[in-house]
Amino acid sequence: KWEDLVLINYTHQEAQIRQDIWQYFRSYTFFWARYAAASRGLVRLDNLHSTNPLFAIALTRELRQRFPDLGILGEFFNSHDGLQTFMETCEIDLLLATTWEHHFAHDLRHYLRYLHESPHPLPWFCPNNSHDSGVPAQEFASLAATRPRYTISALLGTGATGLTQGVEFGILEKVNFIGHKTEVRYAPNQDFRIFIRRINGLLAKYSCFQ
């Protein structure tokens, strides 16, 4: 649970306890990283900005050595300069951008400009929504927002985008991945897969979107 994770002391004064803590979370990470690497996928390092930096640096370097083709996504919030310094020390492929938090065109425009204005271009991942957010029907008041929001995230972001499972079929409420699973509700006759393929085709074809 999150309340437990924030209390972990990666710099414990007892060397053996500190070593045990590091080894436990290294083993946990490598267990899942093997599956992600085998499926040509990635791992998400959640709340990386709250992780002990020495542990984070050691962990990402070892992940890169063990699984050179593994994608590493980091949720890390800081200033542009802080992010640049972090990217130079931790071997992260993508930083999470929270486009779904900006519901209105004016705010989203300023946020996308912020993502692009770094003096050193940073590799942002700009998903349509996240497991932390609601699905488009919840976040943007209408399922119809799926198309423009995905288009903007994909083509005006930095070339990397995505969405949570179910959005492509018009899911009405986010799937809670922790705890009891309730019945999934879908809007009738909604299928965004062809549309998503078209946008991804534009993304792959034209380098200006990458």
C-alpha cells in the first residue's frame, strides 16, 4: 500500500537492513521486468520523484544492463532543469506527461507548449488518459471527446502516446485494477480501433509528429 511504501528508508543506518531493502525491491523489479522484456514492452516506475535517488540510479542502470531492449517509463515531476539532470543520471526512455489533467483547450495548449519548450528536448510519453485518471467519458464529460483528445495527445505531443484498456471500445468507467472487479460498462456501438490506427499511421508516416 502507498502508506507503507512512503515509509521505506533506503538509507537505513544499519548496512545489512539497507542491503536487504535494496535487494527486496531489486528482486521485485526484475521479476516483472523479465515479463515486460519478453513481450517487447516497458515497465513504469511509479512516483519515481519520491524514490531515493541513489537507489533509482542503481536500479535503472542494472535494468538497462540486464534488459537492454526494455522500455523504462518514469513518473517524475520536476522543473525542466531538474528533469534534464535526472535524465542524465537515470537511464529512462520516457517521462510521463499528464495531458488528461488539462481539460480545456487553452490549458492543454499551454501544457503542450511547456513540453516542447525545454532547451534540451525531453522524451515525453503523452497518453490520452491513465490508470490514475478516468476514461474520456469521465474526464471530458462525453465519450465523443475520445477522438479529439487522442488526436491531440498523439500528434501534438512528442510522438509517444497510448490509452488504457477498454477506451478503444468506448468504456464508460475506468477499470479499477486493484480490489474487487465490478462489471465493465461499454457504450453501445462504439469502436475506436480503426480511428486509432489511422492516427497512429499519421504518427508513423510523418516525422514532424515525432
